[in-house]
Amino acid sequence: MTDRTDTAAVNGATGAPLWLLAELTYRCPLQCAYCSNPLDFAAVQEELTTAEWTEVLRQARAMGAVQMGFSGGEPLVRHDLEELVAEARRLGFYTNLITSGLGLDEARIEALREAGLDHIQISLQAADPDVAAAVAGSPKAHAKKLTMARAVKAAGYPMVLNVVLHRHNIDRIDEIIALCDELGADAVELANCQMYGWAHLNREGLLPSRAQLEAAEATTARWRERLAERGRDMRLLFVVPDYYGERPKACMGGWGSIFMTVAPDGAVLPCHSARMLPMTFPNVRDRGLREIWYDSEPFNRYRGDAWMQEPCRSCDERHKDVGGCRCQAYLLTGDAAATDPVCSLSPNHHLIEAARREADTATRAIEALTLRNVHESRVFCRQ
Ligand code: SF4
Ligand code: FES
């Protein structure tokens, strides 16, 4: 990834996209308070048809993309999911389903297996059913997820469980990992909530304190030792929140470098959050993917390094982190070309430090989180 970032994102020689994320729908039975879908998701009505998605897959594969994720919203809401998975496999993609598990049953697991699906990732909210219900807005979802996780494992899939960590569940990480162990997970992503979309709206109620974060990392390290002693092969990936770094991540491996998202209505984005940026993204209903990727203004805007401002422009590390995340820069400063404030060299780094201080003393109850919902979505609708 670093090599591609150095050559494609910074030196201007654009390579082919490697990853295609197909956000099949923004519809979802859950209402997670950290949903990464846009705040105005309800304004997106006209989802691509099966034929249009099939054409997207063909074009992406012809360009050289090899990995694809089906996500949403909840991709299982789409009744053509199996058909699209089968087409993706026929084209030669490695396919991954990113799901809440709701909408899954044994028959659908079998149908997806027949379609050739390579990999399933199920999200869990917590080990505690009450916390899970409060953050996802559904009292029944947790039990259903556990049942489906067991069914996925029984069907022979390598199972990755994804748990978004935040200040209301991170102190129970010991129980979370124990639950994943009991479910037979092959890998667990302990992904601290990143502050985009609905999570940014709820930041004060979600960002853990540094003390919480350090305790959780220590617990994860102890679990790794215990698992190794038992000879249990369950990989634990602990993803630190951006807000506790001193340098930003090279988001998406660089803007328009290796990653392409197609939104439910056909908008093509360099990342799943870019929709809230003040720019208009091209749509597969109007233009081909190849033209969009190589020639469209939005995809070229933050390639290379000519767009960078100081301190990135003259920084030795600019080829490593490409100035961080454009979405985070915009959310925090109102300028998508600014240095990501996560960087301690950014003149706006004080915004991150203030958020950390706020997290040390925050008392907001889990019930005060704004759950993803259509009413709020209309409030934030741009149209
Ligand atoms: Fe990266 Fe910019 Fe910070 Fe340098 S100033 S480390 S390029 S974000
Ligand atoms: Fe959009 Fe980082 S999430 S560029």
C-alpha cells in the first residue's frame, strides 16, 4: 500500500483501483449512533438496479479491481445480493459481505455460499445486551446476531467479528473478547469508533478517555497472550481512534489511489464519508467508472501533493500520510484541503486536544446519543 501511495497518490501516476466498496443501500433495520452513512442518508432514494450494479462490477473488474466489499446500510436488505455476489465471483473478485447479521438465516447463508461468497464480517455492538440495544436502537438485534454468528461459523466460513468500541462499551472489552472467543471467531476487529457521519454528531458521547483506551489496549494484549498459551488462533486487531494519534493515517491509502466506493444511488466516491464534502461527485448513471476514476475533477482534486497547504506542503512525511484524511480535515476545520488536525504539526491540532480533554470529563449517558434516524436525516438534508 505504501508503494502505491507513494507513486499513485503523491507522484501523480494514477494506478487502477484495487478495492471496490459497493454500498448497496442505506436502508438498515438498525440505528447505530456511530453509523458511517451520511447524515442525510434518507435523501438518497433511487438505488441502483441489479442490472446497474452488475455493470458497475464489470467495469470495476475490467479496470483491475480485485477486492470487493458488499456493505450498506444493511446489504441483506437487497434481495439481489446473492445474484450480485455470484456475478462478482464469476468476474474474479474476492468477495466480502459486511453485515449486521440481521436479515440472515440458514437458507441465505447457504445461498450466499452457493453464490461463492468468500468472507463474512458480522458486527457486534457489545457483550452486554442492554448496551447493544441502546447504541443500535433495537432490543432484539443482539440475540439474533449471536445466533447468526454461530450459524455462519457452522457453515464453515472464516468468521470476522467487528466490534465498534466507544466510551460506553470499551470498559467491558474483556467480556467482548470472551464472547467472540466463545462464538468461535477467527479474527476480531476491535475498532475504536472514528468520528465521521453520525459518530461525529455524537462525538461527545462516544469518544473514550485516554485512560479507557490504555486500559482496553492492555486487556487486549493480555488476551493475545492467553490465546497463544491455549493455542487458539483468534487474531485480535485493536484499532486506535484517530483522535489519540500524533500523526494522521494515510486515509484510504491516499485519495483516489486504491479505493473506490459506489453509493446506493450510483455516486462514486473516493471513500465512504466523502459525500458530505462540499463537492459534487460523478455518478455511474452518467459516466463510466474508468472516466470517473482517471479524469473526473473530484477524483483528481487531492491526488499528488500540489493541493497541499503548509505545513504538509514542505513536510518530509507528506508521502507517507498524504496529509491525513480529507473528510476529517473538513469536519474539523471546514477546509477539506487543510492538514488533518490529528497531526500535531497542524495549526488546528488544538481541536483534537480539546476533544481529548472533553472525553476525560464527559458524563453524557448512553441514552443521550442521537441514533441514526430518518427525522434527523431530513433535518440535515442538503436538498
Ligand atoms: Fe503528515 Fe502534513 Fe502532519 Fe507532515 S504536516 S506529518 S504531511 S499531516
Ligand atoms: Fe474520506 Fe478519509 S474518510 S478521505
